[in-house]
Amino acid sequence: MNNPAVILPDTMKALWALKASVENKGVADATLILIELRASQINGCGVCVDMHAKIGKQHGETDERLFAVAAWREAPYFSDAERAALALTEALTRISDRPEPVSDAIWAEAARHYSDTALSALIVAIANINVWNRLNVAVRQPVGSWKV
């Protein structure tokens, strides 16, 4: 079947509105692209991995950063703020993997780099990409079936 958000137009509008609500709230567009890519990798959402890598390229992201986002801890290409956002992304995407999904250390590092508004935007952006991943994975949305 098609993606549920396509079948339910109000859902599509809500998800796009949620995405728009985090724009220009203190998180760089490049960081938002990186967290969308990383969550999509974790969730095995091929269509989103493909899409967010291509969107990253359109916004000037380098191949090195896009290729290395899955191994961001070992790669020298990311700022401390981006690393904090990626750590928060992994924690919120893998909430069932540990008793305390967002440790005090992860939270403190994110809060060190982002204001409450920006941190709120990060959390909402992470939640939103996880929704998209789950919708796409549920219906096995094919890679390349979207338009940028």
C-alpha cells in the first residue's frame, strides 16, 4: 500500500507542519539533515536514508560527512554541537535499548550547545523523523519513490 500519510492527507499536512515548526529555531539546517539521516539509518528506513543523503548533498553537505554519520563518534568531521545532537538522536531513537534512554550526560551535553528553544526543536525533529521512518518501514516504501 502507499504510505499512510499519502492515504491520509491530514496526516501528511500535520507531519509537514511539525517539520516546519522546528525550522529557524536555533538548530542549523545541516544538523537537522544529519539527525534525520542518522535516525533513518538506525531504523533501517531506506527511503529516508536515500532522501536525506540527497537533500544533504543539495544543501552542500560533503560526501565525507554523509558517509561518516553512522560512525560519527570516530569521524573528525562533526562539531561538538552536531555530536551532541547525534547522541540525542540515537538515544531518542533507541529508547528501549537502555533503562535510561537519555542519560544525564547526553542531556547535559545537548543543553550545553542548544538553548531550550533549540533543544525543543531537536527533540521534535527527532520524533518527527522517527514517525516518518515507521510509516515508511511499515509499508516497505521503495527507495526513490519520493521527490525532492
